[in-house]
Amino acid sequence: MTVTLDRTAGTRTRDPKELLNSVQPHVTQLTVNVLDRGMTLWDREVALLLRDNTMVRDMAERILGNAVMYTVGCMEHSEVHLGVGKLVDIGVHQLILDMPVWWALCHVYNEGRYKHHAPFIERRSDGLCLRTADFLVSIGFDVDQELWAIDGAECSPCDNKVPDSH
């Protein structure tokens, strides 16, 4: 089931950089690794994306921003089945792999519950990726339409029947 909410007039766009950085006080595990360089979480995740992928900083920030939007949307609206395309999924996987940051995201945006990652092997091609972008806009995010359109109808959905999985 897909639910779309209308954005009310005057609603402020939610900034993924602010949302990610706001969980920094909730990073309680491996803080030496995560916080020892004095970087914001945003800058840390961008640096990790640049370390492990061939891309320029602007693309890393675009991917990370949309990954944060998707992740927060999944956590705040677990009743809605969402899916992400291959490109934005690079950023989602970066967040998941940085476990202290992932735990902090779960603590703040998922009511302290761990958000599982249970992807299907087969990609879906029913437009879920584009519907997800529309849903994220409806809850106050300014999605990068170009990134979502690259994958178009093809997405990498997770099994929404797995308890608390995106």
C-alpha cells in the first residue's frame, strides 16, 4: 500500500544535512572512530562515500542527501512501502555500514528500534522508486528528481514484511 500525504502550504523543507548532523549526540558506540576527527556526521559520510566510490564531492553529497531523506522517511513512516534506486542506494548502504551512525539514526528517527535491511534479490520495475520520491516530497523533502529518475521504475526494495525493515 502506498500512502501519499499532501504538503501543507508554508511547510519548511526538511534538510537532510541537518537531520543527519542532529543525531551526532546520540552516537554512543565507537565514538573515537566516528567523532575523533572533529568532522560533522555529514562530512564523515561524504568522506566515506568518496573513499569507497568513484565520484566527485557534489555527487556524493547529492546521493547522501537523498539517502538520508529515504532513510528518515522509511523510519518515520514504516507503514508505507518504499523503494530506492541503485544510485541513491549507495548512500543508504553507506549509512547502514557506519553502524554507530546507523544506531544513532535508529535511536532518533525509529523510536530506538533497529531498522533492518532485508533486500530482495530481484529488483522491482513497477515504479515504486518514482512513487517513493513523490512520497518523500509529500512529507517535506526536496528530493533530487534527477537521481530518482535515473533508476526510474527500477528499484531495490526491501521486504516490508520483515519486522521493521526498510
